[in-house]
Amino acid sequence: QQQVKQSPQSLIVQKGGISIINCAYENTAFDYFPWYQQFPGKGPALLIAIRPDVSEKKEGRFTISFNKSAKQFSLHIMDSQPGDSATYFCAAWMDSSYKLIFGSGTRLLVRP
Amino acid sequence: GAVVSQHPSWVICKSGTSVKIECRSLDFQATTMFWYRQFPKQSLMLMATSNEGSKATYEQGVEKDKFLINHASLTLSTLTVTSAHPEDSSFYICSARGSLAGGGEQYFGPGTRLTVT
């Protein structure tokens, strides 16, 4: 119940295309859903986050879509660029456990 | 704002020795700091949570006597790997959460690569 399942494991997209990464969770007590971007040898950087009372949040080329009834959320990267090539992690947080639960990660490669 | 630093960025030590990793919040007071471990091509695994001035809470399976955590001030937490062995080689990442942070908002450091020979 504490797990966050992330797919796909890897993704190849052409420059200018849309990258879509999906995550699913079981525990409805999660109340904060961030996405992190990690480059090799670096720490994760917060990209965008959403709370369950909102169905969509957009920041620049990054959009989170949140489906509370399906217990799923996804990251859309519009106009994907080679510089977006990185590993992306979804995560979920609940105040009662006071910890972030990470998905398994998606390695994105954007071809020029 | 919300910058977290780690020192050192990489360290090589011999088996049996101890190594200390520092995590600092540079522009905010971190009431809570988290320590993660990440193996190559894997996700982040939470090792422990520390609140300033109190003992760290370790995740199941993490040896508290091996991974000593000290959160002595609102801007500094340290992780000491005692009697290191090659299997302790990993990427260690800290994160920090301020008192005004909402929900799970936390900021990550750049990580420390530990290699035990």
C-alpha cells in the first residue's frame, strides 16, 4: 500500500515530441505528488508537484495530470528537448508517515 | 532559494575506516533532514529521518550503529558510515524540509558518491 508504481522504465522520444510518464498508487492517504528530474551523478531536482484537490497543473512545458478516482498521475513533457534526457521519478507523500515514497524511475532519452 | 549542499561530493575510503558526509541547508532552516541511498540505475531508498536536536528515525533494515546520523543544528546534518565495507559503496543523497514547507516539499542535495576499496 506504500508503493508507487511507475512506467515505462525507459522512453525514447524524438525532439519536439511529447514524453508521457505514468504513476499509480494505492494508498488514498497520500496527499502530495511531486515529480523529480535527475541527471547522472546529481541529486534529484523538483520539477513540479500537485495535490489531490487539483486535476491538472502546468508549469512551462511540464504538466501533471491527476486522476484521483483511478489513483493515477502522469507527467507530460511537451516539445521534448535533448536537454530533457534524464531520469524522472514520481513520488508520493503522506503526513502520517512523514516520508516520500519514490517510483522506480523512467530513463528518458530525447533524440535530436 | 532552498539550496542544499553536500560535502564531499565524492569520497574513496579503505575498508574498515569511517567516513562522514555533511548535508547543509544554505538559505533556510531545516527542521527535518532525510538521508537516502541510491544504487546505480535504481530509485532512492530512504535510510533515515532526522529532526534537529533529536535522535534519527531509521527505516527498517538500516543499521543504526553503522550509519550514524547527527542533526545538531537547523542547517547541518551529518551521516557517518562506520567501519565501511565495499557493499556500502553507493550514492548518498540528503534532503531538507523547512518549518514552513507544505506537504512533502523538500529539497535535495547534489549527492555524495562513496567508494569503499
